[in-house]
Amino acid sequence: MPKMKTLKSASKRFKKKPSGKIKFKQAHSRHLLANKSQQTKRAHRKRTYVSKADEGRVSIMLPYS
């Protein structure tokens, strides 16, 4: 059976942690920052984890991670 392909765009955006959770960088933190509150900008600096509902979908995109 042939190897499964990793979705390259997903491999650049998501990292799987040893605990099994999938980490990613939040959106809305690149431009138009003058309109956003300081609290919002601070919150978007951190990496967050993919929700349980989406974990299955992301894991299919990253078969070998």
C-alpha cells in the first residue's frame, strides 16, 4: 500500500505535541491592529490548541505527525 500524503499547508500551520494535542497560531494578528484592543492583541500572541471537534480533521491532514 502506498504512503499517505501529508497536506503541506497543514504541516506548516499545525504541530502535534507529545500529549496528542495539536497546536496552532491564532488568526487576526497580522494587520489592521490599530482597530483591535490591546487585550485582543495580547491574547492572539499565544499559540492555542485545536478544539476537540476539529482534532480529527486536522489529524487526517497530518498522518505521520
